[in-house]
Amino acid sequence: MSANMLDALNKLAAIKQLDKEMIQNIILESVISTLQKRLEPESELEVYIDDLSGNIKVKFQSLVVEREEGLGQISLTEAREEYDPEVQLGQFIEKTMSLYEFEPKLIKTIQKIIQDKIRKLEDDKIQNDFNKQKHTIVTGKIKAIDDFGGYIIDIGYTDALLPLDEQIENEFYRVGENIKAYVVNIRSGKDGVVIVLSRTNPEFVKKLFEAEIPEIFTGEIKIRKIVREPGIRTKVELETANPKIDPVIACVGPKGTRIDSIRKELHGEQIDIVIHSDDPEKMVENALGVTGIKRVIIERNHSASVIVEESDKVMAIGKQGKNVKLAAKLVGLKIDIYTMPEYEEKMAKERRTISHIAELDGVTPKIAEVLRQAGYTSVQDVYMASIEELRNLEGMGQKTAERLKEAAKYF
């Protein structure tokens, strides 16, 4: 057993890139720790690997007794027949045994200890390798797909997991295909330590930019922020202190080769290059990335109203609202898109909402009281009411109702 086990563990060390000498030390320590519990201190236990046979050998002193009852004992009969005819009771005989000669239960105990220690060694190595590889892009080959839709990927020094929630929707791979992903985390589970990968993390895009665009890698162009809707759209905010460098031209590259290479890796995901501006209004314009913006109004530093041409509104909002949502995440403001008529109506509605009915032209104190008792407190309430609803109020006629509606409309 011992030679076969040693050979198997050495092969495992090579496959897992573990230290062969450390594996052998683990084996010897495991055998010693197990046997020491069954032997007395005076047994002078020694465990070593026989270079010729490859077997694990155990040498220890056995006490000569009338009848053998434990591992550290030898019967007088056996001692005289096999070791020394002159030996007496109470003396010690040095025995040397191969590990496979011990009882099966003891061998299984040793095997379990070895397995646990090697698992710990492997986990530590994965942890160390992860510390070197974290926040980088790795390339590997898909080995399998787990029960939860995650890809098991061979990344060289270990297997890694690209879980379902870190995959880009509508991206599908087959076993045997190569794949790039970003190293985000390490996870401990019942099967040991697992490297967790991602293709949805914004840092994945950042590392692709660093790999493809020298000016970003060297720091001449700085990536300030990335926001993503994985598989659909990404906005990358850039700035440079060098006036001779145009970040857009640098990122696009000759004939679009640089940005096309990144898009290809992301399977066609749209990438918007956004130039940073310290001017909040200009930054909102840049983040939206559409022409025809007539005005940007920043309101209380938490929202922005953007007025665009009718023909540019759909583009400003984007498919499924993704463009305006990502722009809002990039600048940290809520963004609403309006045409000029829509914005004017919005402002008029706000005025009507905060204005008391007494401010409306043609509303006398008597009419104001009638309206208040009927639940109409603001100009907006009158604006939303129908003429029929108004003229049915006590003391209110058709002409008065029509006049109030007209005044509310143009308030």
C-alpha cells in the first residue's frame, strides 16, 4: 500500500502543482502522529521512505512480553524466533515494518489524515495563487457545466467557477471552448476553495481597456468610472491631463481596431466613450452622448432635466431606457428627458400644484370657499377637473366653470 500511495500522491503533487517534498513530509508526519498515539515514548519511533523500494518504513522499539497485546509489544516466542534467541522478558527489540503490514483500520486512519492535510495544502496554494491573480483577467478552457448553470474552467493552476449570476445573459459556451473572465473572489465550500470569475463586473471591461489601449495602461488616460448593463451597453468615463491626447481617438484606434477588439470579446456589447467634465451640465450631455440637447437643468444637485429635440428623444432614452439609466448612474443624478413642450407642461404643472386656488384669475373669496369645501385646494385641482364637475358645484354656473378652466390652463 505504502509504495502505491506514495506514487499516487507524487503524481497528484505534479498535477496540482504542489511541492513534492512537502507532500512526502505530510505523509511522514501523518504516520508519526497516528502511531505515536499507540506507542510509548520509549519506543523511539522513526518513519522514513526507503529509497530502493519506495515503501514507507516504520522503525520502533517493541517491548518483549509473554503475550503480545498492543502495537508496541512483541511476544517472547516471536522475539526469540525472529530476532534474538537470547532476549529476555522486559527487554526491547527493534522492529522495522512497511506501512502496508499494519492493520487495515490503522492504515485507513493514516490515509484520512493525509487526505485532509493535502486538501488544506491545496486550498492554501489556491489562496496564494488567487492573491496573485485577483483583479486580473484569466483565460481558461471550460471543463464542465455544473448543476446550477455555472462553468467549471481550467485556468492552469486550478479549476475556477464562472457562476450563473456572473455570466452575461445570452452568452453561451460549450465544453472545450476557451473563455476570458475576471478574477473577483474566492469561495470556500464543502469541496474546498474555489476561484470565482465574472464577465459582468465593470472591472472586466476596465482590464480589457488596459490590455488594448496603451495610453490607459500607462496612465496617460485615466478611467474614472464604468457603468454597465452587461451584454447590452457600457459607458466608460475617461479623462486625460495631456491636451495632445484625444481619449476617443486613442480608444477607437486605427480603423477602430482597439474598440472593436473589446466589443468582440464582449460579443457586440455597445461601448460609449464618455469624456469627463467638471461642469455638471456638460457632464450630463457627455454621458447621454446624443446631439440635439438644447438645455440641461440641474435641480437641487440630485436630478437633471434634459431638453432635447423631438427627433433625439428616443435615442437619448435608449432601448428599454438603458441609455438614460446608465448616464444617470455615471453622473450620480436622476435624469429625465423632455421635449420643450413637455418640459413647459411639467413646469406649468408644478406651478399649478403649489399655487392656491385663490391665485387663479377670476376666483373671488366666495368661489374660493365653494371650491375649498368641494376639495379643490390648488390650481392643479381645477385644471384636472372637468367643466361639468365644476358647474355642478353650488353657486357655480357654466360660464364661471369655463372661465376657471381657461384660467387654470394658462396659469
